[in-house]
Amino acid sequence: MSKLNRFVYDEHLLSYHFHEEHPFNQKRVLLTKELLEDAGQLNHENIIKPRIATEEEIALIHDNSFIHAVKSANTLTKEQLLKYGLGTEDTPVFPNMHDATSRIVGATLTAVDAVLKDGAKTAVNFSGGLHHGLKHKASGFCIYNDAAIAVQYIRKNYNLRVLYVDTDAHHGDGVQWAFYDDPNVCTFSIHETGRYLFPGTGNVTERGIKEGHGFSFNLPIDAFTQDESFIQIYETALYEIADYFKPDILITQNGADAHYYDPLTHLCGSMAIYEKIPRIALEVANKYCDGKWIALGGGGYDIWRVVPRAWSQVWNVMKDGKTVSGLLPEKWIEKWQEQTTELLPKTWNDPIQDIPCIPRKKEIEEKNQNTLSQLLKYTKVKRS
């Protein structure tokens, strides 16, 4: 395999589908792929097909009893399902659930091996990033936690120190708890404060336990946070954390639900943050990891106007070291406009006049700055 960037995809990854009314819709992966193709940024040389994860690989993180429950979900009672977080409004049972989720896990492991075994520069699996899945139960639209499985897979097979960075508006709880006592895995999540949003965790004081104490970092930011504050505290924190931990490989979870269009969160970012996030990741990967970077998807519930542009910019930065600006491809707009009532954007960026005005902006920025100060205090204490 040549030193290409790898885009893991096939149509089977779209089969992770709860029902038509559910907000988690993997059509956004297809929308992203076609946007990149129509923009001339993705071709067949970059695309690799995923494999299916084995049960042994899934069991790197999840209990065998939970895996069995997912496989036999259609035969379980409601009480049995609820024990494993299944059959809820968030994670309802759907046909071939084990197979569909195993494919997503396999796609993430395919991305890992593309970089660490086959010599690719970087790799993405935008169908992945199911960061709420817990050891013994499903949670928050997530069944098997492909991100956590990938981290443990890297630890087991490559013995590398992993920095996991999560920019989803929801706290990356499943990955944090999986490695809460592990000093060789550093987790960093920036997310909307749990006062208002699922899963309600991710406080700045969640620092890890035992040997892992000091390797869990959280930046819970205030509702209605906008670009300037988000970018400033995120950039400052990530550079500090990366220098403190000095990882061998970077995994990023790129939830795209901090945008002002997103229907499930209360943050107020624009495309500007999704242009900056991957550029910072690339700098960190190049400085500390010899460029080794695996990018995953995650949340993002405006699948038409936000997610394709945000995820495409991750790929654009991986491929060219920079984001794309200007007009979106007319071909892409014409095809997909027929399938949605949302007016699709015409440009990669958001028009300034569309960005909401937030009256509490200064107060929000001050709160976020205070939270950043608390986080930075922990890195300094650990070093001393």
C-alpha cells in the first residue's frame, strides 16, 4: 500500500439504521463521500473496503453477555433488553443489529491497520465514533463502541500510547470510562456541559483513577458557546495535553453537532470550528505521532447542511493539509436538494449574516476560560 490517505467505506456501513424517524442517520456518510467525490477531493484510489470485526475483537471492550444480547435481541423480553440498554428510545432494536455494528467496528479497525500495518499516512471511518457504548450496555445511539475497541486493539497489537480526542457536543463517556485507569491512553473531550445535555458527565474534575489518574481531560463548555471561545480554549488545551502526554498515535472523534443548526444540542458554532479542528489535529499528529492519525465520525444531526461539510473538511486537511473554501459542487446540491426540505448551503463556509447573535456571549466566554484554567492547572500539577 502506498502512502495514501485512506477513506474506509462501503454501502454496508449504512445498515446501522434504527428507524426512519430516528435522528441518527448514516445517510450523512454517503452525503459526505459524494460531496468529496463531486469536489474532486476523493477518488477510488483512496477508498478501501472495511472488514467485519470478530466477536473476540468486540470483546476487547464489551462483556460477552452484552454481545450475546445484541446478537439475540429479537428473542429477548423488554426487561432483558433494558438490562443491556437496548429497546429504548435512544437505542431501539433493529434487524441484523450485531452484523451492522460489527461492520462499523471492523471499518474502524481497518482504518487502524491501514495506518499502522499497511503504511497509509492517515485514515478515516466516518461511520464510526460510537463513543457512548459502555462495557455492558448500549447508550446514546451507540451499541458497540468502535472507538474504544480501536484504542484497546492498538494497545494490544501495536503497544502504542494513544491520545483520543473527542470534539462531539456530547461527552465521550464510553471511551473515557474504558481507559479511566490506564496511563497509556489519554482521553480529551470538549463538549457541552452536562447540566443541559446527555450523558450528564464530563466534568473538568474527572481525572482518571489509579495509574490512570491525570490522563483524563474534559472541557465542559457553556450552552450557546460560539466559534471564538470554542476554538481558543480547544486549541490551547489540546496543544498542552499533547505536549504533556506525548502520544504515539492520535484518534479523533469528529462529532459535528456543535453547529448552530444542530437540533439536539445547544452550542452555537459555525463551520469555522470544523475548519480549525482538523488543522489542529494534523499539527499534533505531525509533531508527536509521525503523522499517524485515525479520524472517526460521531454525532451530527443536521445531516444535510452541516455534517457533510464538516466531515469533508477533516478529509480535505488529511489529504492536502488545508481546508476547502468557496462554492460547493453544483452537482451535489442538485442531486440531494430533491431529497430534503432543508435548503442546502451553497458554500463550504457559513455566511456571517446567518450566524446567530448571542446576548450572553461575554459571560459564556468568561465561564469557558475559567474551565480551561482548571484543566491547565492539572497538567502543571502532574508535571511538577
